[in-house]
Amino acid sequence: MADPNTLQDAVSALNQVATGQEQLLTQFQGKQADIEANNQAMQDWQTQLGTVDFINPDGSVRTVKTLRQLMADAQMQIDETHPHPYAIRKSTFEAIRAVNNEMFAASGFVHFGMHNSANSTSINEGLQSFGSFLDPATANLILMGRNKLATAGDCKSKSECAIINIAGVTTKIITKDILDYHHASIKFPPPEDGSRTFDTLIGQSVKHSSAEVAFASVTETNKVVTDRVDMWGFEVFLREINENDPYVYAYGLIQSELTKIDSVPTQQNLTRPKSYFAWYKGDEATIGRGVNWLTASESQRKVIAKNPDNNIFFDDNTGKFYQWSVAGCSFAGNGNGDWWNLTSMRTGQLQMSSSGINQRLPPKGNLDVRPENGGLGQYYAATLNHQYNPAPHLGIFTAQPEKTYGEECYFLVCGTVNRLNQGAYHPSFNPLGTKLIKNKDIDGGATWDDESAHSISEKKECFVQGSASTPGYQESTGGIGQVSGRPDERSFDAIYSSGQGGVCIDMRYSAWGVSQAELFNKDFDVKRGAFRGRELLTSPLKVGIAPSRSSQVLYFDGEALPEKVVNSGLGERVLLRVTNWVGVVFTDEYQSLSSGDWHEMLISNHPSSSRLVLIIAGKSPRIIESGEADNLKVDIMLIGSKMGYLPSYAISVSGLYSHMEVVASPTSVMMCNDLKDGWIGTYTKPHQGPIKLSRPVSAHPDHRRYFSDDYGVTWSKSSVNIDVKSNTVSSLVENNNFIEIFIYKTMAVMTRSAANNRIYNSTDSVFSTAYYHDNLGRLFNYSLTKNVANGEVFNGGPIVPEVPLLISNIRPLSLTLDDIPSRECEHAPIKLASQSSPGMKALTYFSEHNSQVYIYYAFTELVHSEIGWGDDSKIHISDYETTMLDENGCTVLVGTACTIEPLGWVKNDK
């Protein structure tokens, strides 16, 4: 690399030559031979080694070194003091990092790469699952980046491959010459088979010899792992190239399988153990290919080192080469359910669960093997964990400085995957299972509803191999290329683009700051139902609940009955039966509760507090004359989809997923062995006529119906046509022993309830909808209000989803929308067609939280009556959710919500 001073000398010499030439032309117009000689000398000075002679105006000759000779002399000086002059120096590399850190808003994706969305397998930009799963080679993989000749037309990325920026170091993610036209694959650990337990008390994971042993080891805190969530991302670290670690890799990717680095052939690195290259614990198939730097020729080194994409630099102080290296990583969740903390903008650390230091993710960096746990200071600290984060950067976790895994080591979380398991599928005992159930009297296996299959009575039976006499799973089923026991026919070792067994949280945020155009585009995506949603899987049934508070009322909030209920459900109805009331005397209004029958209860505000209580409509909250509520035992069935009980752990799904809805009397449910312990899904009360399903049904061909007229002793099943416009289906339920189960595709919600927040940016119009079309706000309406619209676009008027905001009132200090009734925002009258469909209006604004941007919506439910929509053309502001009366006297929902995921990072240029 040339010395800048030498380059300046060359420029100075060139200027002197040019000046002399001008003088010669001016003073010696007649000396054509001298002019021609100087022109030739000028050409030689630029192209030849050695010296050239220039004729001065006075006829004297001036000899100077040519430009190439000056450069050669300078290079000789550098060679004498700086070895490997072709290499990027550390100071230059650090200067580039500093420029990147200033240019980008955060660590993240510079470019997402391309994808193919033609078969609906894309996961936002640049990531996708396989289009089909027939080959076992597709197991436990998702794909990143794609050859531009085989991409979809909607790709926005400027790069075929993904490019990440971590702490100022940019890396191209290209690990394969080609894989189904893709540049890289993300590898995940194999799914659970029921033989592993995790103790939340001590944070210990144990792999047992069999599922029988695992289930026999269950205690209050030690549970069998069946419903796992995996996390993936990239670990970036600086490593010295030396005798013990001599290999360099294309783009610094230690798992690279490329056969060449800049035309230099690669070979497998057998100097490091397989665990060094492993994507996950136990991965022995991944071995990185690179070039041995110590045995490579100087010309080969020069070719590789001169390419800045390989992230190699030379440190003149140590006399060593270094490479910034990247390892793709995936981690099986230690226990059941979602991870505890994956967000870098917190004060904690990267952690699997809340059960102590054993759940901290330990850095590996340049170690041969990742430590078992992140205790003793060896963990990834979040950005806001200032006490223990030595080098905080937005978007990544930082490891403690430690020579064993590298002077600098960072982790970029990219997302999670909801994993199916290798047990038999059962709608109640193992809803994430995949295998068939063993038949009773004949060879083979069948699905849970088939009369030939064993009846399942507990979860353990889904994970033990069955026989003709004992219930269990049918071997050689449930995997790729095998028969599935699931209604959606998914396989335990496939990873899908969404839903059960699919990619869940996509945390690949752009390294660039979110632009205003991107904000409005994402808002448009939400309104047309194209934003990737996410939600928790819940159950409508909870049995044997013991109220936790001594009182004469039944509280219904986080401190009492529904300890893990999702959403408050104010104004909603539930079914309740009291199963034990020893020591309790009910008031006269509630004497019927002692019958043991099911009663419909209303969720209401307590008249003298902000607490929620259960009442019979029109009656007082006080249900107990003597005794206390905590002496009761009750069963509760939540109606519809506005609320749900979490299982003992939280597990999320994203995008399009399979939903289960049960239509039956609560008595029939409790008499059905396949349902009485609960299920993941919703419950709808039976009634005459078509059943309106609780969630928006997606236009999909594989909706299914299961039907029983003997409390689930026998079942029949068939495909079913669901009217997407009305969201209804004809029902076969005629009496109390009939049970109907519908399994259909629906989209996860795109928003969550939130407090009114500080405005970062805003829109100047109000959106309204009551239509059944997804691209006109049906999914948006459901996300905010949990109502399913069925309005026609042609019924009564034109489509005008947006009306202008006329008055916008923002508090000057808090910069929040004003919630004082006399100072509310006002808008032009909404223009929705007159019809009975549930409607909604919303004002969009954007808010920043911990340097990330979310879309916020101040919304109001719209109800149409004979008089009209009853809207007052005002934006009513409320934290979370409440109710109010509209202009027609109808009770409507009012609230604030924000997108379930952030849009990206804010570029702070202050």
C-alpha cells in the first residue's frame, strides 16, 4: 500500500512538468521539436519505470523520476518498514468501522438479500422456507439470499445475498456455491422426542434414556420438553491467525462451504474440532472450508487479503494477521415456550428463561466448544446493561472481553422458530405433535379421531411407542416423506414459513434508519393485512381454578382467577360452573351457582375500584353471603377469541396458522375425553343456523370438520366449505351430546394493546373499514377490535377508507395525543357504506421506544344502527382499552394499540 506522502510528491512533480510545458508553449512557439519531445517525455513519465528528460524554456534539460518509479521507490520503502504491503492495516480497518458505525443506525442487516415468494414461502425480505418437503435433505433448514435469476419480482434488496453490519464490521452471508438457488442455509437442531426434561428451579436440562424415564422424572419444576422454541442469529468475533488457528475463510464465515476464496482453492479445516463449526450443539455435519494462511503462497495471500470483503487486516504493532469471523448459530430452547429475553435494548442479558444464570447464553467466539452456561461473567450483555457491557452497540449483545473467545465478541439475534415434536398428534394432549397413533387391533397407525387408533388419555402416551395392546405413537410417521398425524399434514423436522412448526419472530432489522417512506409503507401493509403478525397460543378452558383472594366477589384479572389470561375482556361473557363451595353461602341473587350447572357471566368493572369482576348480567358483584371466594373451586370456559388462557408456558405463532374452534355445549365438552382437559384454540356456543367463527378465516383449501354425536366416543371428519365473506359455516350440532370441531387457517394478529405514547411522526388522515376484504382492512379491524367484518364494498356507496384529519391536538410537553374531551382530534365524517358489519376507525401515528419505531393506532369501534354509524368525527384517546357510548347510544370499544413488532431503528444524528 503506497505512502500518502509519496503520492503527494508524485502529484507535485506532475504539476511542475505541466507548468514547464505551458511555459515552453508560450515562450518557444517555433521550437516544434522540443514540444514533441516533451509530449513524448510526458507519456513516458506516466507509463515507464526509470527517468525521463524534459527540455526547459531556456534549453536546459531536467531529468526526473517517472511516476511509476516514484511509486516503486515508495513501495520499496514501505516493504523495508511494513511487511505485507498489500494487506489492509489495522488503523485503516478501524477507520472503516468508525465510518460504518456513524453511517448506520444500528447493527443489523445492510441488505436482506433476495428470495422467491412465488410459492408463498418467503419470510419477509431475503428469507424463506423450502417450497415442498419431500427430501430428507430439507430437514431443519431455512434459506437466506437467492440468485437474482431465480428470484421473485417483488424483491427489494439491492444485493443477492444478505449483508450484515455488526459493530461496524460488514459481512456478506454466502456460505454455499448453490443450494436451491440460495446463498446460505440456516441450520436448526432436531426436534424433541419427549426424552428430555428441564428443571426451571435449577436451570438444568437432562437427556434421559427414553420418554418413559423422562415422564417418570416429572416434578413441580422439572418438566418434559415437548413444545420448544429455537432461536438463531450470528456470532461475530475477532480472531488472530496463528499456528494454532491458521485458516482464513471467505467473507470471514467459518462455516463456509465455498470451494474457492477469490480464485484460491479451499479445503476443509481439520485443525479445529467439529464443535467449533457447529451451528448447534451436536451438529457434526458442518465443517468449514478455508485457506491455510501459513502455507499459502504470498501471491495467494495477496489475492485474499486485498479483498476487503474478507475482513482481514494486518496489525503492525503485533506483526500478526487478524480476521473478523462470523458463525451462524441456532439454539434449542432449554424448556418449553418462548425465550425470556431476545431484545438487546434492555438492561439484562441474552437469556433462555428466567430461572437464573444457567439460562444465560454463553459466548463461544473462537473457543472450540461453547460453555454449558453463561455464569461467572461469561454471557452476552444487553445494550442497556451498562455495568457489564464493555462495548454497547444498538442491535446486538456484547460479550465480556475475554482472550479465550476473542477480544471482541458480539451476537446478533435474528429470530425464532416454533418447533413441532416427534410425538403423536392429539388436539388436547399434544397439539404440536406429528406422528400417527398406534392402531389397537391392526397393523399401522391412524389419526386421533379414527376408531382403529388407541384412545389417548395423557401426554406421555403420545411419546412412547405403541403396540396392539398399549397406546402410543406409530413409528416411521410424522417426518419428512412420511405420513403425518396432523390435520395440516406438517412434519416434525420441516421448518415452515409461518404457523405451527414455522418461523415465528423475525428480528432481522435493517441497519439503516427507518425512513418516513418506510413508515408509511408499513402502515399500509398493516391496513391491507400484509404485515407479519404474532400471537400467543391460548386455550379457552381452565378447570379446577381456586380464586386466590379472600373476598365476596369473583375478581377476574391478573391477581385473581385468570392468572395467565390474555387480554382483559371487559364486557365479554364467559361460562362458569362452581365445582366446590364447601364453607360458602351464596347471596340470594347467586343461589343458582350451587347447582353445579354452567352459568353465563359478564366481565364487568367493580363499582368501587378499577378491578374486573364476574357478574350475572343485571346483578350486583357480590356473590357470597358468608365465607370467602378462595374457598371455591370453579371451571371457566371463555367464549370467542377476545381472551384466552395461557398454558403453563407461553408459546407464540406468526403469520398464517391452523386454528381449532370447538362448537358444543360446555357439558358435552366436559364429557369428551379428547377435550375435557382443554385445547389450543377457541370455543363457540352452539345455536340454530350458521355458526359465525370467532376468527377471520383465510381463503385456503384445507379447512376440516370433526363431528361426534356421542360425546367424542366416535368421530367423523370431512373437508368443509367456510364462507369467507360472512365467516360462517353450517353446523351439525343439534343437541347436547353433539360436538363439532373446525380447524381452519387464520392470520396472527398484527397489533397489541398499548398506552398512548409520545409521537415520533404521524399521518394526516383517519382510516375506517367495515369490509370483509383483507386488503380493505378486515385483518386490521380484527387485530384492533377482535371483530370479524363482513361488509360489502358495493353495498350503499363508494370505498373511501381514508378521510382527512381536520384538527390535531398534541400535548406540548408529553408530545402525546390530547385525551381531554374538549381538545380531541377531529376529522372529516367517515364514508362507510351503511350495513350491519362491525366497523372501526383508526388514526395512525409513530412512536419511538428504546431507539426502535412502532406504529400506533388510536382506534374506535364502529357500530351501525338504523340511524347510522353513530360516529362523532372525533379521535377518543385511551390507554389500552375501555368502552364508551357512541352518538346512537351503542357501547363501543375505544383504545390504543401498536404493532406487535418494531419496524426498525431510529437513526440518531444529534
